[in-house]
Amino acid sequence: MIEAGRCVYVVVSAAPPVLNIAEFVGLLHDLRRQVCLIATPTAASWIDLDQLGASTGCLVRTRPRLPREADSLPEADAVVVAPATFNTINKWAAGINDTTALGVLNELLGVGVPITVVPCVKASLRKHPAYAGSVERLSGAGAVFLDPHSVASRGDDGLAAFDWPEVLRLSMPSPP
């Protein structure tokens, strides 16, 4: 869950809800959160990186920084992985570090930074034997998985879509 803090990493992978990720970034900005968007290579090819970079006020990270490059990302207070695909979830659970997005997720898992995961995985892939084990492994390490049925629907175009205000509500802690 997103705790009170100022910087939220939003890690996105290539599933249809990423097409409207700017809405989620805007909602986080309304809460006065700094947002750092980190995209898998395929997700990066689906979204307008320049526009998102301008709206977040932060470099959109899609590739590893070079050895002498300064790290442009501030310290994360929370992470939201949305949408999280079958591929991203399984590679992350296996500790595979072949993209910047997975590298960030692997580094932050289990170090006390709250991580909320919003899967966007086809029903047939959720039945794959690797999937349940991956969700269990990541949950056991502290990642909190939202029930995709509580936040996902089909848009008029037939594509999966997230109710971003609901993702935000479910990612935020309850008021004391």
C-alpha cells in the first residue's frame, strides 16, 4: 500500500491499461506525489514517453543508466506495478533482471518499500503452473496484489482497462 510519502515509482508493462497511465499519474499528482515512471521496453513503445516525462517532472526510465551517469530517480516511498503482465510477474518472481523495470522491482522487493501490484493477465495464463507460484513468492516477500476483478473492465474497444481512481484508492492506506 502507498504510505504517506512523496515519491511513487509507477512501473508499467505492456498491457492495454498502460495506454491510459497518464490518468493514474495525474491522480498521484493531485495527491502531491512525485511520480517516476519506469517502463518495460514494450510498454515504452506503447506510450508517449515525452508527454509522460513532462507531466511527471522526472525522467521516464526505460533503460539502465550508464556507469558514469547520475541516477535520475529519487528514493521511492512506494511502488505501484500497474499493469503487471504474466511475463513481468513471472520474471520478477524468478529474480530475472533483464530490463530496467525488473531491476528496480528486484532491488526494492523486501527492503521495506511498499509495493502494490495490479495484474493484467488473461484467464488462461492465470492457470499456467508458474503463475500461482510467482504470485505466492512475491506476496511472501511483501508485494501486495490487488484483485484485478476489483479494478479491471473491458472498454468500448474491447481492451482491458483499469479504473485508475479505484487502483489509487486500493493502493492508499486507510485514514487513521
